[in-house]
Amino acid sequence: MAKLQTLGQFIVEKQKDFPYAKGEFTRLISDIGIAAKIVHREVNKAGLVNILGEHGTQNTHGEDQKKLDVFANEQFISALRSGGECCIVVSEENDEPIFIESEVSKDAKYIIAIDPLDGSSNIDVNVSVGTIFSVYRRKSVNGRATLEDALQKGTEQLAAGYIVYGSSTMLVYTTGNGVNGFTLDPSIGEFCLSHPELKIPSKGTIYSINEGNYVHFPLGVKKYIKYCQVEDEASSRPYSSRYIGSMVSDLHRNLIKGGIFIYPTTSQAPKGKLRLVYECNPMAFIIEQAGGRASNGSTRILKLDVDSLHQRSAIFIGSAEMVLQAEAMLNEFGY
Ligand code: AHM
Ligand code: MG
């Protein structure tokens, strides 16, 4: 029987590859793993306890917050606060960055951007949701960390990952040396290495987009959707349409099976819907590390300037050849 490797063992093992690492980064990832287990526990019993439904407040984008969004946000912030490695947390659920200033975190050098519970409209109906996170190193040297520390380009990410709370719970992350996936074994309460060195197929047969918005899409996107639907034996078209409405789950499936995920600009949302800092950038880093591609239609997601914490971006992400094909059509027909 193959030897079981837990997330904790794996990151300690990897730390040996970075002789200058002092262990803070290892602790940071393990803090995230602990908060993920607590959120997993709550997500799994969501139907049983009175934790479903609206929390009665709205987040920064005017969307109703669900109770579990609030719970997940609190869990991750509290784990990062008490860990002492993190000086700023940027969360989808908080308008302003959270500056962590305490005795334990006075030398903290990491910034975490997080979407604590992505796809939360799916909670009430028992469909997979996820957490997305991204790790940066602070640039400022002295004193309190600054807003600029939190506005770094995606290329500056040290690590990124997601947790998918699905039929099983998985944590997938990269530190820029490939992508590894861990499945939570609830019987021992540990994430165990289950998907080492994940690679996304260079092409696939799945396209994921909310086609209900078709009428609002730019011409290039409409043309690409029609391209996916045309019969062509050589390229295995028509492709299958698969859209869960939970980016983490949709992308996790496409990472394993091959496919493209698209959230374009629309006439209703001219900048797109998804957020660059804690949704697009971390997913782009992971997918690129797995051999895929991610752009806003023309520019690599990771190269986009970050002007504000909650800015939005269009995204075309997944199997490299499929994203290239979409970009070619956007270029030809406009987007
Ligand atoms: P959320 O962070 O408020 O949950 O929104 C992000 C989610 C993504 O997971 C998903 O891809 C998208 O919103 C679905 O949006 P739509 O319902 O417009 O298709
Ligand atoms: Mg989200």
C-alpha cells in the first residue's frame, strides 16, 4: 500500500527545498488547512442546523451575505490572525483590507487575499462551494504594512490555492513549482496527498459559461460558443456544456478533465463579474502552474494592473489550446 502523506508532512518536506525558509510559510499554509477543515465541518452539516439562509447584511458589492459566508470569513481571518505570519488580509467579504497588528504578528511578512466561500448561492441547494486564497510577500520594509502591499500584480504571488467542498473536500495549491491536490480524509481529519503534480490537459471537450447571459455577451464570445457547438469530428466537437455556477468547482473539474471556463464582460457587467485579486489571480496562477492558460481575452490575467482590492475582470481560463482558440475569436470579432 502506498504511504499516506498528509498536507502537514508534505509542506514540511517541501520546506527543505527552500533552505532560507524559516517555517512561517509552512505555518501559514497549515493555518489555512485548519480553517478549511472547520469550514468543511460546517458546510457538511449545513442542512442540519440553522445556519442556512441570509445573514441579514450585505457585503461590499451589495450582495446578500449568507450565514456560512460570514462564518467562513471569520474562521479564515481568525486562523490567520492567531497564526502571526500574516500582516494584511484582503477578503471578498470586507470592504477594507484588514491590517493585523498584534504582538504575535509584529514581524509578519505575508499578505493573504481570500474569497472565503465562493459560489455561496449554491449553499442552500447542497451544491459544491469553495474557498480561494492567494499569498503575497509584503514589499514595504518598515512600520505598518500599506495598501500598496496588498495591490500587487498576480505575477508576484508566492502561493495560491483553493478548497473545494464537494462530494469530498479537496485542497489544491501551488507555490510556483507545480500543483498538488490533497483530499480530506474525515476519519483521520487530515488532508492527504491524492493528486500529485496535477496537469491540465492541453485541450478538452468541456466549456463552462453562464449561457443564460448569451444575449449580453460580446460578439467574439458568442462566436466562440457557437464554435464549441459545431459538429467537427477531428476536434471532438460539439463540446459538452457544464456550468455549476461555482468557479472553484467548475475549474476543478476542468483542471482534471480539460476544458475552458469563461466569465466574460457583458453589457450588464462591462468589467466582468469575478474579482481579480482573490478569484482570478489565484486561479490563474494554479491553472498556469498546471500547464494551462488564463487571460482577460487578450492580456495574461497575472499581468493585469491591480488598482483596487475589489476590481473585476473578464476571465478565459483552462486548457491552453482552448483558451488560445477563444482569444483568436475574440481578437477577430471583438469582445
Ligand atoms: P460569489 O463570490 O459571490 O459566490 O460569486 C462568484 C461566483 C463564481 O463562483 C461563479 O463562477 C459565478 O459567481 C457565477 O455567477 P453567475 O451566477 O452570474 O453565473
Ligand atoms: Mg467569490
